[in-house]
Amino acid sequence: MTIYPGRVVNGRVEVEDGELPEGAEVSVFLRSDDEYIPTPEEEAELEAAMDEADRGEGIPYEEFRREMIELERKLARE
């Protein structure tokens, strides 16, 4: 997945950073005025994490959840 910033001009979405391939399927998400906007570095980090997940380099949710519960308990004891 690649994220392209853009704006609506005359009812159409115009991409700010280049051209999309002809026939590409896209999803459009509208940001609200008070929505958090990530920095370019945060977007790159998120994209890298999604690429890792696509390659199966993550851990299952249940394992992650267990680790977070254990960490929370440890921090509560300190």
C-alpha cells in the first residue's frame, strides 16, 4: 500500500505527489479538521510495519496481548 496526499478540486481528487497508474484501484479517506495528521517519518514507519506484517514478520495478536498484559502487571508492581 502506498499513501498519496491529495485534495478535492472541482469534485475530483488530485494527487499532490505524482501520478497514479492508470486503472489503479484506490480508497479515499476523508480527514476531519481535528484529526491527527502523521508526519512523513511516522507514515514511513507505518508503511514499513505494514510491509513486515505482509511478509509474516509480526507476532499473532493473542501473543501480543499476553505480552502487553504481562507488561502492565509488571509496571503496576513497580
